[in-house]
Amino acid sequence: MTLLAESFFQAHEDAVTALLALVISAVLIFLVDRVIKRQGRQMRSRLGIELDPVTDTRLRFIRRVVEASIAVVGVAVAISQFAALDRLATSILASSALAAAVIGFAARQTLANAVAGVLLFITQPVRIGDLVTVEDVTGTVEDVRLTYTWLRAADDTRLIVPNERLAAVIIRNDSIISPRVVAEVSLWLPAYVDADRACDLLGETIGEGGTVRLAEMDAEGRVRVAVSGTAGAAHGRAKREGELRASCLRALRGAGLLTREAA
């Protein structure tokens, strides 16, 4: 039996070694994932609080970088066990210009997203749990991965943004400095509405802590009134803005200011 096992190993030494390298890589990736996650749970338990967005984002990103590195090394070791593949890889890499052209053409987008992911990890314009607006889409940062960032919109859908694009656009982050933001809505008043009276009425409606201001006027004489309420949790901004807009419209309609007869 021992001789049979030895002969089988000698006949398939390359395949067995390659398979072993892949298995070891998979086990290491599993262990790294468990260890880093356990460290995060221990930190939360020891401190008695949830991890702050900066630490949570860094732990997730480091975990994925380490796992990706282990996977690349494991696949490279597995490939190197086969002489034909090893010679093919050596011959391709011998021509640096060809290798650069092939790799750059085939993996430009992936590499660009990965590099942008590293930059996002260092600068952290977005963090896990932040409420952000990207290209007119608002959502909560659910995960920052090596190549993509996941946002959860208000309707519980997911917006998956390539990191290269995220690093190139203007991002509105409502909670990066403070978890509390002010809800603000805009109301366009027709030209026939008494804007001063409307502002006084809206000021009485929102009460202390809010502000009402005449923001702008268009060529048709319509006036935009900006109304802001009190500060609250960033993730509840959309709900508070909807309630503020509804209460303002009810007040204006109740006073008859939105009808031409009132003019």
C-alpha cells in the first residue's frame, strides 16, 4: 500500500503539489478571515462600543488585500509546478514590452479599480456606514472592497460603484464629520405668491431651530425658498426632509397662498 502511494505521488507529483498549494492558500485565506473578524469582535466587546467607521473600513480593506495576496501567491506556486506552464510564463515575462502590453490591455480596468481602492483606503473620503451621494444617488456605504464599493439606497437596493469612478467624481458625504445633519428642502413659489408672507408663515410652521430664506428667483418671477429644520441623524435625513416638505406645503395650502385668488 505504501509503495502504491509512493508510486502515485511520483507519477503525479506536480499535480499533487499544485493542489496542495491551492488547498493551503484556501485554508490560509479562511484563517485570516476568521482571525481579523474575531479581532474586530474582541475590540467591540472590550471597548463596549461599535467600531468607528475609520477602523471598520481599514480592517475590511486589510483583510481583503491579505486574502488577495495569498490567493495570487497560491495560484503562482501551483502554476510553477507544471514545467510547460512555467516555461510559457517565463517566455512571456521575458519580453517585458509584450507582457506590459498584454497585462495592461487585459486588466487595465481591474488594476485601475484596485489602485483607486488603495487610494480610497488611505484617504477615506467614504467609510463604512457613511451617508453619501454619488452622481445624484444617495445611499449608505455598506462595504468598501478592493475594486468596488457597495452603497445601500433608501429603497434597500444596492448601488455597486467601481472604485476608479468613485475616486474621480465629487462625493457628498453627510456624516464624515458629524453623524447629525440638518434637513433642508426647497420650495418654488409661483410669481403671484407673496413671498414675504409665505416666509413668515413657514417660519411659524417650523418653529425655533429652523431657518427660512429666499434662495433665488428665476426669469419667470418664481421664487425658491430654502427651508431648513433641526439637526438629526444623517441616515434619517430623507425621512425628515419629506416630513418638512409636507408640513410646509400643508401650511401654504391651508393659508390659501398657492391659489391665484390669494394674490
